Amino acid sequence: MDSNQPKSEQRIYTGIFLVVGGLAWLAYRAGAPLPEWMFTWESGLIYLGLFILVRHNFRNLGGWIMVFIGGINLLDNQMPQNHFHNYIVPLIVVWIGILYIVRPRSKWRDRFHWKRKWQDSYAGDASWKKDDPNADLKDGDDYIEAYAVFSGIKTMKLSKNFKGGEINCVFGGGEIDLTQSDIQDKAIIELKLVFGGVKLLIPPHWVVQNEIAGVFHGVDDKRPWQTANIDAKKVLVLHGSCVFAGIEIRSY
């Protein structure tokens, strides 16, 4: 189930996932001989993580984190004498270290690769497909890349044709200032937040389209609501996953 498939098909799969889960829960409440651990919050976290992973071809960090945290806590409840919860943070640190070793910058922070993936998904104009090795350098200011692992970031973009980007925070946070930027049509920001938070400062007339999936998360738009000033042609799409994380949207 690829994240680039039609939205109608994604909704069907989401509906099937919820119907199956709801029927299983209903059967359990009606007395069906199903194990109790299948309906704990830990198992729910695992189910949600697996669902997100399937939608993203098992390439979503947030989904893996959900499965990991849910699995460790489930084992901890089933075998409390082993104190599995004591190993959560050290194992996450080891995991992040392994990712840095096996996924070098050229593989997971390549701007042109990111740009090509998202423009192919959301833009009807294929004119960007040109054999120009410096294509990613010509409009680098139109995209944002931000990574915070056990740290914080603060950055500003001044692009008049902002197109989106990628923000990753693991046990970290950031402030992204887009108040001096402009959108010509639609911009898509991919967010992957785990135990972190991001503050987005954006113009008050932009439309925010929330497509974030996650657990124990929140997306809070604190901009003053002024319907008359909203420009329907300026759309900022928030896509990705959040686990124990939050996104705050403000304008000044």
C-alpha cells in the first residue's frame, strides 16, 4: 500500500483497517476467546505502526518507532521480571547510530531525490524532469531540509516559491520560520517526529491541510482566524507521522 496511491484507495484501506479492528474488539467484548493483550494500548501502538509501515512500504521511521515502543512495553507487561522498559532509550540511540552508518548522506538527504519524489506525486507538470546534474542547486531555497536528533534547530526560509521539504526530529525540536516565504500553488512538508515538536511560523493567509498520522500527537493551529484573509491558492500540506510529538502553527 504505497503512500502515493490515490487518496480514495487510501481511504478504503484505512476503512478496512478500522472495520477489522472494530469487529475484533466487538467480538472480544462479546466474550470471544481472544487474548487480552491484543486489546491493550501497547498492541494498538503496534497495529498503528504496522499500518503506517505498510502504507509507506516499510520506509517510515515513525512507524518503526511505534512498533518498537509498543513491542517493548507489551513484552514488559507480559514478562515484568525482565524490565524491558529500561532498554528503550539505549536501543533507540543504537538504532539511530546504525541508521547514520548504513544510510549515508547521499542516500537519505539527497535534495534532488526528495524533490523528484514529491513533484512526481503532487505536481501535474513534469517539466522538472531534465538531465541537469545541478537542478537541485538552482532552487535549493525553495525546499527545506531539517534534522534534529537529541538537539534543536531554528531556520528561516525566504523563498517566494516555497515548495515544501522534509523535517525529521527524534528526541528533538525545531522552529521553522516561513513568514517571509510565499507559495505559488501547493507546498508539501514531510514531517517525521518522534518524542519531539516543531513550531511552524507561516503567513496568516495560508491554508493548512493536515495529513499527519500518528499516536499521542497533536497539530495545533494557533493563528488568529480571519476567514476574509484566507487565500485558497496558498496551500501548505503537512504529511508524515508523529509519535509522542506535536506541531504548533503560528503567525506573527
